[in-house]
Amino acid sequence: MKLTARELWRRPDTRFLILFLAILGVSFFVIALNFVNNAFVVPYTTFVAKMSGVALALLGEDITVRGVVLSSPRFAVTIYNGCNGLVTSLIFISGVLAFPASLSSKAIGVVGGLLSIQLINLIRIVSLFYIGIYLPQYFSQSHIFIWQSIVIVAGVALWVIWANFYGVKAIKRN
Amino acid sequence: MRRFLRRLPLMLVIAMVLWLAMRPVLDWGVSAFGQVLVRSFEYPRVTRIVPEEHRAEVRRADFRADSKIPTLSLTEIHFNTIVLLALYLALPKPGSKHQLERLFMSWCILFLTQTINLVLHVKFIYAFSLGEWSLAQYSDLARNFYGFLRYFTDLPGRFGFPFMIWLGFNWELLTASLGIEDQQDSPKKKGRKPRS
């Protein structure tokens, strides 16, 4: 059977992938623009650094936050784009928006997912800070493949949980 | 679906162990195929990508003898293999013939994305990091082109491709686990026979 664009669009799996890629592409194009980066991404990353500083201070660290740099007498770390949870959040949001569900379900998914991913990212930053203090020889590996893998898999798990609760209900009602 | 979520943390650990074991092979594979792709589109063919301690050294035959050699982290390029493996291992019957075939095809596609990401990193080095030579060889349009593609395959690509590929190959399995019926196959009019 010859696959036309219409056939691809009618299939739920290819429709999801097309929508997912389109939403992902547009959202990352938008945040790549200089004025969006300056107006949103940088202040957002600064906010993530501040929240991490608050968490570390609550754990007893003598922490100073300057912009996106977290420093203490024992260790310092800079939070870049890619470490602020924004990438995973946008991928998660693209998955929610591309999957068949009601608008209210998608709104719940977006808000709930964003908060959950930011919490996971906060735990990640705090743990990496302590790994940098106590196990510095493992910092690079922990940062690159351990925590990045955990965050991505956590994002997928959150999406599966959302799809199970909200995607299913919407399709059965239809 | 609960079983999938319960298995996922353990499968993530197993996937990390498997990836660590395969890391030298992945380093070599991504570097070798990346070199083939870069050399296929350059004349003269001067680029060599050499894996060294989990980094890729980008060597050119026309570099001066005293030039520093740019390097790229191969770990960052192919660590997302862990995610693909973990997602597959957490599904039911991961050792079945059907699932192994799907895993193989998925991995091939992911490997291709990893290699393209490496190639774009190499082109980014050439377009931005070699001073006057870069400005002479690459136009503003070319630099923006490679810059954007590298950015896209770095951030959303590395993080999103394993999920997309896994979902694309396992859509029916996943939607069945979620209890979603495929509404597309239902006849729309009364008395109309469903298509075979």
C-alpha cells in the first residue's frame, strides 16, 4: 500500500511523531532566538540557580549564588542551558501536546509535568554539588551519563503516567 | 503499565552497565562512521576522527604540526543509548524475537542520529573555531546552518530521539498497555463492512 501524507496523518502513531517533532522543533527554535534567550532562558536559569542555592542553604551549605553560579568554600558549579531542566520540560510538553487528550488534560499534564521535572532537576543539581565535594573524580560521569539518563527516563515515565490517566480517559469518551 | 514503571529503575541501572561495557565499541563505531560521512562531503578528504579515552580527536591532514587538536566528548554523543536500552528492557518480553528485532532497528536509527550529531560537531568546529580559515571557508549562512543543526541535535535531539524512536516502534504495544483502542479501524457508517 502506497503511503500518502494523508495516510500517514490518519495513523495515530505517525501523527503523534509528526506533531511531536513539529512542536519540539518550533519550541527549540523559539528559545534559540537571542531575544527569547535573554528575556526568558537566562532569567529562568538564574531562578533555577537561586532555588538550588536555597536548597543547599537549607542543607547547611555556606552557599553564594551569583547569576547562574553556585559557589561555596568547598565547591562551585555553573548551571547552563541544558542543565536547567528546560530541555526535558519542552520534550515532555511536546509529548503531552502531541498525544490525543482533552485540552484540560493537556493543561494538567503540562503544569504537573513541569513542576515534577523541576523537582527532579533540583535533586540532580544538589546531588551533583555534593558529588563534586565528596567524590570529585566521579563528577563528570555523574553529570553526563548518570543524571542525564535519569532525568530523560523520568520524563518518559511522567509522560506514560499522564497518558495512562488522562490520554486514555479522553479517547474512551470520544 | 504499572509493571513497566516498576521495572524501569532497575532496567535503567542494567542499561547503564551494558552501555559501560559497550562504550569502547560505541566510541569506535560512532567515530568511524562519522569520519566516513565527513570525508564523503569534503574535498580533499583530510579529516580523521580518532577515538582516544572516550573523546574524539578531530585531526586534519592539512593542520600545521604544532596545531592543537580539537576534541569532542564521545560520552555526550552516545550516552542516550542508555535511555533506549532502559525503555526497551522495561517493556514486556524484551528477549522475544519481535522485541529484539525492534531494538536492533531502533538502535540503528539512534546510532545514525549519534553519528550525525558528531558530524555536525565537527562541522561546527570547522565553521567557528579555526579563526581566519573558518571565516574564509564558511559563509554566515553556512555557519548559522551548522550552528542551528548542532544545537538541535545536541539538546532536543540527544534527549528526545530515544523516546521518539522507542515510541515509534512500540506504539501498538504501548497504547495496548494504556488500554487505548485503535478508533481508526472502526467502521463509520451503519452496515458498512470493516476493511480487511
